[in-house]
Amino acid sequence: MTEALRSPLQIVPDPLPPEPVVRLRDVSRAFGATVVLDSLNLSIAPGEFVALLGRSGSGKTTLLRTLAALDPPQAQDIRLPGSRATVFQDARLLPWKRVWQNVALGLRGRDARPRALAALEEVGLAHRVDAWPLTLSGGEAQRAAIARALVREPELLLLDEPFAALDALTRMKMHALVLALWQRHRPALLLVTHDVEEAMALADRVLVLDRGRIVAEERLLAPRGSRGAIVRDLRATLLRHLGIDVGGAAYADLLERHA
Amino acid sequence: MPLPTHARSTLRRDPLQSRWLSPLLLLLVWEGLCRLGVIPAHTLAAPSSVGSTLAQMIGSGDLPINLAVSLRRAILGLIIGATVGVALALAAGLARRGDAWIDPLVQVKRTIPVVALTPLFIIWFGIGETTKIALIAFAAMLPVYINLHAGIRGVDVRLMDAARSFGLGRAALIREVVLPGALPALLTGLRYALSISVLMLVFAEQINASAGLGYLINNARDAMRTDIIVVCLLVYALLGLTGDALVRAIETRTLAWCPALVEA
């Protein structure tokens, strides 16, 4: 198992791990005859930024629902922190609640509104607190969704392809925002994405999920901002695990090879 | 109906395209034919005499008193019907067992035209107010139930998931997600219920009424007073319009978040 997890390019010994906030041991799930998660093992340390790559149908969604405790509990060895929050690809704001009410959803106590306003301020949405969600742009809606997750001060923050539906410029701004927020609040963060570049730019550790198993795991030890040197090889490795063999080619040259 | 601006501006300049024109013309022709004696008063009263009869009926208190009686029937029937419809839809929409128990019964009820139940209702409740109100309530219940039930079932599961992931319990989910999500459907059902209750009012008042608009119409029929009949028809139409406007007003107040209204 551990052999399969190591990539031939970067063999890095695990640092002495702190008690993980998330621990899945041999977790399996099947719908009918279809095995979606196949004895999956996963640990996430406190404050760790993990990116999860996987093709469609690799089990990403099911894994995320398991981590969000959205599916009915089964007899599995799963340890999750008490406070979790999720940001979905479609922001999933309740259209009949104003933006700040969406952020305050489920919060108890008199300070719900000031807390919601503070979170919205932090994501740069202070000017839209009383707007109806359907009047927000895609980027604004996603900011509100992030504020809604953040206001709970979660130990585990789950991001389910939150930038997939945004245009490239908005996506870059959101990457910076998420990174800044993560650095300030330090939740354990799992980012589910299709985008290899995104994963490499943001995460401490990149996992590749395929057919319900984690088939590759890469740690990025270089600090963010000086990863330019390693991403070329890493991209090739990760893409190969995703079923695309590109060698060292840049994206611009990649399509021709696969034509 | 919205028109492109250039079309609207020509409309304003061309009085022959006014939407008031044809109804106005109809009234004039109707009046003219009556005055010329082509249409005798016992066939159809002239608009002018309908107008004066209306004023006279309001002055004498005949119309307000009987209108109040009819309104009471319609409103009581509607309130009872809508309440039962909402209660059943909630029970069926929110609990699987409730659905298994209630929905088949409502579907059976749906196949029976309410009007066909009149003889039974008369045997059970007599020919007084109870039968009239029961008929209206029974008819108004169905659209409320069907629309709200569908609305509850149609609430976006992705929103439900999101709300659950933020720790909302069952009661909070129903309060924050299911009911607001089903509100547009409920209001649609209520609008149908309103027009159906006016319809059933007209029908129920044909049954031996001793007061109300139907009573006025029956008396007028015996006396061949077509002017009174037309006045009552106008009032019926007005009832329907008022009810519709009322629900529209509720909609604009409660559905301020809706895309159609938000974009406006």
C-alpha cells in the first residue's frame, strides 16, 4: 500500500504526524454493485491544506459527503472533528434569505448578525450584506458561501470544486482569498478539484483519487510562491495518475500529442 | 403584455390600437341596440339601466347586505379549505408515512367532481349555509394541497444538503428551507383556490339561497329583471379580480427574492 502511495519522483519521509483531525480507516462505500470508495485511508492534520484530485466518477463526491457527514452514518472507522463547514461548487445560498442571513444560517445567539457581517467583511463582501443571493455574481455568491463556512470557525473546511464555475480572473482572486483566509484561521482544509495547477499552487499535499482509492500522494514542501521549479515534473506525475501521459509538455503543446 | 419600446410608442400615438376600444365599442353597440328596441329589456338590460340599478341597489342596501352574505360564504369556505389543504400537504409532504396515507385519498377525491357531491352534502348538511360553505371548502382544498405538496417535494435537495451540512436539525430545515422554498407553489395554489371558490360560490348559491348574490339573481330571474342579473354578474367578476389582486400583493411582499421580481 505505502509503495503505491509514493511517487517515484519525490520520496519524502512523513514528518512526525500530530493527532489528525480527520482519520478514515478502510472506509468503503458501494451503491448496489458499484464500489465507490474502496477501503480508503485518509488522514488530515490540523491546519493542513490538502487538495484532492480525481476524474469524474472517481469517488470524490462520495468522499466529500462522507467527510461532511451528509450521508447516513455506517459502521465505518471514521473520525471527524465536531465543527465542519462546506463550500459547494454552486454556492447553494438560500435564495429567500438575504446574504447576511445566509451567512448566519444556523448560528445561535444574539451576536449572529455581527459575526456574519464580520465574516462578510473578511471576504470583501461588506457592501452586499443585505442583497438577495440571486442578484450576486458567481464570484460574489462564492465569497458569501466562503463567509458562511468561515463564520463557524471550522476545524475542517471542505471545498468542493468551489472555483470550477468561475471565470479565470475571478478564480485567481478567489485562490488568493482562500489562501489568505486559510493562513489566518488555519482550519484543516480539503479542496476537491479537477485542476492540477490549482492543487499545486494552494495545497501542502495533493492526493489523487481513482476508483475509490487514493492512488497517489505528493507533498509540496516548497513554500507557496517558489514552487515554479517543481510544478513541471509534479504536473506530469499527477496528470499521469489521472490517466493523461504528457511527459514534460506544457499545456500549449499537450493537445497536439493527444490528438 | 410587454412590447418592444418602438411598438409601445406607436401604440401611444395611435388611438385605434388602444385595448379599451373594443370593449367600449361593445358597450356602445349594446346600449344602442337596447335604445332602438332591438334588444328588449327582459332579454338584456341596457348598460345605462344596469348602471342606475347598481346605484339604486347600493343605495337601498340590497347589494351590500347580500354581498356580505356571499362574501362570508366564500371567505369561510376558502379559509377552511385552504387550512385543510395546507395541513394535509404538510403532513403528506414532510413525512413518508403521511404521504402514503393521505395522498391516495386526495387522489381519489380528485377524480370526483365536487359539484357531483351536492346531493350527498344536501342530505348530510341540509340546504342551509353549511352545505354551501362545505362545497366551497371542499373545492378550494384541492389546488392548495396539490400545489403545496408538489412545492415541498420540489425543494432543491442541494439546498437541503447545504443547510444540513451547517448543522440544521429537522425542524430548522423545515422552517428555513422547506417552507420558504414551497411558498411560491403555495401562493399559486391559493390563487387557483380563490377563483375556484368564487366559481363554487356561484354554483352553491343556486341551491335555495335566502340571501346572497345568488338569491338576488334567482329573484331577478323570476321577475325578469335582467339589469339586476347583470349587476350581480359584475360583482362576481369583481370578486374574482379582487381576490387575484390580493394574492398578487401577497406575492410581491413575500417573494421579493424571486428571480422574476429581483430582476425587475
